[in-house]
Amino acid sequence: MQLDHYLTLGRSGLRVSPFALGAMTFGDDPGGAGCSVEESEKILAAYLDRGGNFVDTANFYTNGHSEKILGDWFAANPGRREHVVLASKFFGNMFPGDPNGGGAGRTAIIAQLDETLRRLQTDYLDLYWMHNWDRHTPIEETLRTLDDLVRKGKIRYLGFSNTPAWVTAQAQTMAMLKGWTPLIALQVEYSLLARTVEGELAPLALDQGMALVPWSPLKNGFLSGKYRRDGQVTDSARTAFVGGPGEDDWPVIEAVATIAEDLGTTSAAVSLAWLRARQGAVVPILGARRLEHLENNLAALEATLTPAHLQTLDEVSTPTLNYPAPMHGAQRAMLQFAGTTVDGEPSAVYPPLLQSSVRY
């Protein structure tokens, strides 16, 4: 697997690299988690030179500086933009005090897209994400606006991020019934330390042919290999904000480290390879503040986990899912009627159904 071994993003003809490059860290950030323009450009160039073609940002990342860095780089490198799948997001309000400065209403979406295109110095986006659910705006208003923008050629594909499964399902059904542009991908938090997406959103994505595009696939760097129990971490800008791993995280972190040592690779590579092995189309987003971070993460392209490795990681990281997910997992994949079962589950899992005296 290499960055130029492309896959289609969900049920679409859009071909992307197996890992996306996240630009959330590009630019000056008062919190200290960003990187300089020079370092951002090095990271972007290295990713693209290795065949990567999927770059993801958002309107409010580093207060718009992320989009501007990308726009300036593509303007200075003619011919590169047309061969990149460039994605950004709307929702974040860039104008405090203006109630229509953010969100997912028609006025807000159109204004946010125009500002994003200006900063990126392009006349279209390949993929436009709704960054969060706007519970104050009818979902049909959001979808109709996005479909209008697709028809105008200003955006080409749509995705949702951080949106409840029931809202996503409602939106996708509405789009299909009304002939509007459907969703092809969901951007979600997903990692060995954050698997609750498997309760609702991941099954929905699989059923509807949507790709999953995980953010924070290393869970704030906890799965990067920098953390050791009772050890001090000096190379994580986020530690001051999110703290260190919790007690329940350590068995997963240590299992990843053991497998990484066995394979002669990094913990980050193992964690990312596990994500890539999940069912359906899964395209993790790689974030980096330094070029070496990107290079360490790209080691996942050469990491191959055995079935035994996958089983170990699955078991040590098994999530506790909300009702009704526990009733619908692999151990409940059974249809029982008149004593019959499917999917190889034994009928003893549930007591036999009462036999009816009614004849059909």
C-alpha cells in the first residue's frame, strides 16, 4: 500500500489516497498546537510528492490561517490544485456577534463557502463537510442549499462530521428521495481508544456506502508511541490541554506497543493500520506539526497486521456501546422463527419461540 494506491470515497467516483492529510495544525495557533507556514508547506509538499491527493481543512482552523496557507501554496505551485481532492468545512462562526456568521442555514453556508474559496484561492471544493449539526436549522434547508451549490459547480461532493446517526440517516434518505446530492462520507472520531462510533454511525455508513474518515486516529497522540506508563512526555503540544491517557487507556497503548515491537514498526503505524483494516472504506486523517510526525505516521503504509494482531487489538479495545447496540452485535446476528437461525448462531442463544397453533 502506498499513498498513490487510491480508493473510491464511499459510493462515488472520487478517488483518494488511503490516508488524508489534515491541515488543522497549519498556521499560527494561540493554543500552541499549530506550526509555522514554512513547516506547514514542508508537510504538504512531502505528502503530495509521495502521491497523496486528499487534503482536509476547515474554515476556522487556526482562525482561517490554515485555508490561507493552502491557498498560497497552490497559487505558488501552478498545476497542483487540479490534481488534489481539497476538502473544507462549514459551521464555525468566524464573526462573533453575528448570529448568521456560522451554522448550517442557507445564508451562513453561502457566505462561509465564499470566504473559504477566497482564502483557498480556488473556485470549487472537491468535498464540503458540515462540521457539526445545527439543531436550529431544518436539515432540508441545509441539504437543499448544498445541492444548489453542487449544481452551480462550487462544490462537488458532500459529507457530514460529528452528526448524530439519526440526523445523518434522515438527511441521506431525504436526499435520495428528493434527488438531491447524497452524502458520500462521514468524518468521525475513531481510533483504538475511541470506538463508540461502531454503535450507530459506522453501521449506517456501511449500509449506505459512505466512507468513514476518522479524525484523531491516534487519540490526541496517546497511540503515537510517545506515551509510557509513569513516563514523562515532552513532545505533545496537546498534553497541556487534554491531559495524559487514563487508566483504562493503558492496556490498549501497551498492546499496540508490543505489536509494534514485534513488527519492527511504530505504535502510530500499528494504530493506523488497524483503522485501515476495518470493514468498509476507512480513510484516516493524518495530522502533523512537524515533518517527522508525518513520516512516522506514513510508516502505516508498510505495516501489515496478522489476524492474531487484529484479534488482540479488537479484544483489548472493545468499547462499551449504548443501548440498543449490544443487542444487535455479532452474537445477536440471528433470525429465529419456528426454531430456525441464520448467520451460524446457535438457537440456544435465545429460548425457542412459542409455537402458534395458527396454520399458514
